[in-house]
Amino acid sequence: MKTARVLGILAVAAALVLSGCSTATEGRAQDDSISTNVVGECPSGYILTKIGKCAPADATQPTPTTTTSPAAPNANPIPASEPDVSACDGTQCDLSTSDDEVDRLVAESLTDVAAMWDRLNVDVTLHLYKDGTVGCQTDSETATAWVCVKSKVGGWSPAEMRAWATDHGTSLEDTIRATIAHEVGHIVIYSFGASSDEMVTNETRADCMAGGYAKWTTLDPNNSAMGRLSLDTTKRVLKGPRRNAAVEAGFTGTPTTCTEYTP
Ligand SMILES: [Zn+2]
């Protein structure tokens, strides 16, 4: 009896693993390159090329962001609790009033998701660039957004964001909010040392974090400056049985639920 019950549970788990494999490429960190480490990053002194290989860093290459804190005192220290996030189009990083709806929603969503983490005393550093940036571009033609967790930069594709919304029957705003919550989830998971070398585990952990964001916007309508993002809508954006299960786990659980989540 007991054995049969255990086997039944295993059978359900196997069914979940076997279904819904096709959506994991959305917004993933570049973690499937054979030339990079488990979190999709190249060794120090190397940059990730557009085709996912590690190439020696050019000394003259622009550095989009500073991610390490010097041990020496800083003349103008940034408060530790302040989220350090931005959404940029080239060097233009104030997109909150952009005429382009996708630009504006990416900027607003990134600020909003970071505000949630700030309330949880988790500092988020992430700089997103329209169509990516040197060292962090996607090799996928269908990625809506992506992040390079070690360098804390990433990108989004306006065209793929719009296509994703159309394909999933969700509004552009809801699509972008859930997607950005997923991408920020990757950053937080990495900062917690919880990135997995297994891509599906890594992706579903980020989906779980997006579920946590939906929970935060739902618990109190005043939490989010953008209003409620419902569980149901988040599941429609992050579609598929495995992704939906992870979103629900995040919605009913805690960030720790997500860092330990296994699909
Ligand atoms: Zn992802």
C-alpha cells in the first residue's frame, strides 16, 4: 500500500518532467553554453560572445556596470538597501517616461520587482539593455529577456516581448511584469548561491520567484506601484505545466521555497 502510493507520486513527478519542455528557453540566462560555467558565465578576463563562447576580454571594452564593492571607504557611498537597477537603451537609462511602451514597462517593472526585494532586505543589482549589451547578448532568436547573473546585466527584446504577449493572450504589461520578475529571480537565486547547473531547475526556480512577486502584488493592493499581477495571469505568461507548478509554489511559499525548488 505504502509502496504503491510512493510509486504513484513518482509517476506524477515523471509525467511533469516529460511535459512542457518547450518553453524553458524563454528568458533564460546563457547557461547552456558548453564554454561557460554552470551559471553561464565566462572565467575572469573573458567575455561571453553572441554565440555563447568565451573570448578574451578586450581591455578597451566598455564596462557597463560596476558590480563589486571596494574594501576601501567610498567617498559617496550608496546606501546598501538601495536597489541598483536600470533599464537602458544604449546610454539612455531613464526609460520610465519613454514613448516606447515596452521600454517604459520594462523600466517600471524592474523598479517594482526590485522594490519588493528591497522590502525583503535583499539588494538587487541588475542593469538591463534593450537588445542586450556587450558580453551579455542572447543567442536565442526567441528570447524575450535574459540575464548574465555574474555580471548582473541583461537585456530584452521589444519584438519578442510583443510576440510573447500576443501568443499567450496576455497584456503587454502583464507579460513584461512576469518576465522581469523571472529575470530578477535569476539574479536573486544566484546571489543566494542557489543557481543550479540543471537548466530546468534553474528556470523553474526563477519562475517560482515570479510567483512570489505575484503573491506580493496580491497580498496588499498598495504593495506594487503597478497594481496586482494575479497568479492566474502570471501562469498564463509563464506557460506550461512545470513552469505553472513552480509559479504556484512561489505564490504559496517563500523565497526559500524557490531557492530549494526542484521541478
Ligand atoms: Zn530564465
